[in-house]
Amino acid sequence: MFKATIGLEIHFESKTNSKMFCSCPNEENNSLDESPNINTCPICTGHPGTLPVINKEAIDKIIKTGLALNCQIAEHTKFDRKNYFYPDLPKGYQISQFDMPICYKGFLDVPMDDGTTKRVRITRIHMEEDTAKSYHTNEGTTLIDFNRSSVPLMELVTEPDIHTGEEARRFAQELQLILKYLDVSNADMEKGQMRCEVNISINTDDDEELGTKVEIKNLNSFKTVEKSIEYETKRQSEALQKGEKIIQETRGWDDNKEITFSQRNKENAHEYRYFPEPDLPPLTIFKERIESIGSNLPELPNQKRDRFRKEYNLDSKTIEFFVREVEVGIFFEKAASESSAWFKEAKNINEIDPEKNFELIKLCANYIVTDLQSILKNDPTLKDIEDVFAFLNKKITPENFGEFIYLIADEKITSKIAKIVLAKMYEQGKDPSQIIEDEGLMPITDDTELENIIKKVLSENPKPVADYKAGKQNSFAFLIGQTMAASKGKANPQKAAQLLKKLLEE
């Protein structure tokens, strides 16, 4: 049997106001005019005689990232010139880091789809500048946009601890989530703010020596990271079974055919000729600065998972939803707290029984994940999570949603009425009690009124009544359904069932 050994190289643009070595706006992270070549200056376009200046904000953000990923932070570091010629590199070299990265020897514990955890060691995270963008026209010409040139770019390199496409995908997804929690990068793969490269080699299970390394470049989605590894593992395994030799090369990914293809042979690749950047001084990162940044780290995804499990007793799938949809998770916590407050006030108590509290929490989570999400997904005006968050805090506030959950938990409204009320809250932005009053959705509390409704249902459905009395229990469910429909969902289902059974057995 053959196994894959995989390491990842992931680039992600830093969310800063200005570029890495000049004061030009960072167009990748600001709402700016998308016209080409407008956010440029002599420094980021590589004019002779210009001098770069290090962006302090970018350095702080890579330190923050390194600390969140359990890295050691270098006390002394420097920048280097990485020499290669390409049209999107205006200086003819890239300012990067070679032998003294800012962050090193870290790790990330990755939650897998089956509930297990995979630890992936991180070799290094270093800072560099991004290149310009190339645009290839249908006429065969190539255009260069220098807006992205010199945008701060972090590069993370893992140890070869990954063995499947799923592990690689989940690592990249978890990394993206952490970057967003830290607010150090938008990490949008579709916009090129996060890019992945895979280094993969194949050998047998009992062979300790790694096979020939093949690099897969320009992977722009989590799906292609996973699929490219699956394909390349299969391709190389089949080649080795046939006695063929794997060559060290760079391969690309064809999204349409879902295959990798050879781009160039790495055996003849040129040396980058790194040497220290003479225009930038070495950096000393003081311990006090690292401690200050570390003391302000936010709650990270794995910490949030543990807290939600202990504090709210939710299932893993629901927890993962709230961890990934950060703003919705914030809304849930506020709404759950509000539902408890409503319940305590209504019952005039200081503390809620833990079992009842977990019932409120679970009810709150379920209505957010199902009914509320269904409403949000069907609104074409909500394009992204920022729109959703703005909506949740204006049209349906956590306080109103908390009251809504309390009304359901205390059986003030039925589940059918709850769906109507939630839809009206979405449309009108009113509190649930006001909507129930305005729309005449008050529950039926008078037993005589409910009894009259049931008697009418029985008189209109003689056959199901006869079937039930003949021992066909399924008829009871039908009659309950008819009762709830006749009451327009305002009858309490349990009370309706009790009265129905009583009337049927008279």
C-alpha cells in the first residue's frame, strides 16, 4: 500500500491600511476604486533609488498570527531579497524572509469531520510583499496591475504531517477561520487573498524515506486542495505500481477535468539567490511587545468550541455552525441570555433550573439554525455575513428573539404560530408580543372554545372517528391534525390531544 506525505505552503494577505513598504493604500483590504494602477508610488513600482520602510502594523499582525498558532516569535529577524525575474515583480526581486522568519515551530490542532483532532506542526510563518497582478487578454497580450504590488503577505509552511486531502482541506479551513477571528486577514480565496500550494510525495507504508516531492500550485479553493491531493495520490500510486519513476516537478490543477498537469520540471529550476535586504535594518522584537500582543488575543475557534460544549451543552454540528458563522454565534449567545431573563422575570425567580435553562438554550439554537436561517437565506438582499449581522441587530434583536423563545418554551404559542410570528418579526421588526396581539394569534386558553372546535371536527369526520373506535390508532393523529388546522394553530397540542381522547371515548 502507498501513502501520501503532504506539506502545505499557504499565502495570505495581511489586513492593513497601507502596503508593506510604502504608504499606498492596501487595496485588497479597503473599499477602494477597482481601477488598475491607482494605488501605486515609486516604491511599490520599483523605481531606482527608492527606499522601503517597514509597516509596523503588518509586523504586529504576523506576531499576533504566530501566537495564535502556538509559534515561537523570533527576538531577532531580518528581511532578504529573493531574486527572480517575472513581469509582475517590478524590482526584479521580492523582499521576503529566508533564514530568520518572524514565527517558527508552531502547531495547529485541526478538528476533523469525524470528530477527531489532527495536530499539524508549523515550520514557519514569514512576512514578504505580494506581487502585482497579471491579466492575460484574449488577444494574447498580458497586462499588469500594480495595485497589489507590495501588499503585506504572510507565508505559512507546515511540516509534512498531512496524509490525506481531507486533512489538508480542514487545516486550510481552520487556518482561514483563525485569521478571521484575529482580524489579521480577510483570507478570501475567491479574491486571491489566500492561496494554497501542496507539496506531496508517495511512498509505501513501511518505507521511512519520503518519495519524490511534487508541487501543486495555484489552488484557489478548499475543494481543489482536497481534490488535487486525491488525484495526485492516485496518479503517483498507479505510476509506482507500474514501475515508473516520479519526477520532481511543478503541476497545476485543471478545474474542468479535475486532474493535475505538468507545468515545469523542478530539477532544472534556478536558485533564488537570497541575500540580506540592504535597504532595511534588522528587527529586534522585544518581549514586552510580544506579551502585549498576546494579552489581547481574542477567543479562538477551538477555545470557543470547548466553551460552547461546556456552557451550552450543544451538539457538535450546532457548535460548528456558530463557530464558523461568528456573527450569528454572537447573536445566539445574546438571545439565549435574553430568553433566560424573560423566563426569570415571568416566573419571578432569580435562578432557572439547569434542565429548564438548557431547554431554553437548545430551543434558541434550533430556531436560529433552522427557521431563522431559512428566512435569511431566502432574502436576496442579504449578500454576506455583514448584511446578516446588521439585519439581526435591527429587525430581530436578541432581546426580541429571546422573548420569542420564552413564549415557545412556556407554551404561550404553538410551533405553528411560532413560524408565523417569526416571519412577521422579520417583515415588521416588531417584538413578538405586539405581533401576536396585532395579528390575533393569541393561543386558545378556554377549554370550552377548544372543546367546541374538536366537536365540530368530529362531526365533519365520521369515518376517522369510526376507524379510531375500531382500533385504528393512526386516525387519532389525523384528527389531531384537523383540530390544529381548525384552530389555526392556536390550540395547545397536548391539551387538544387530551380533550380529543376524552370526547372520542365518551
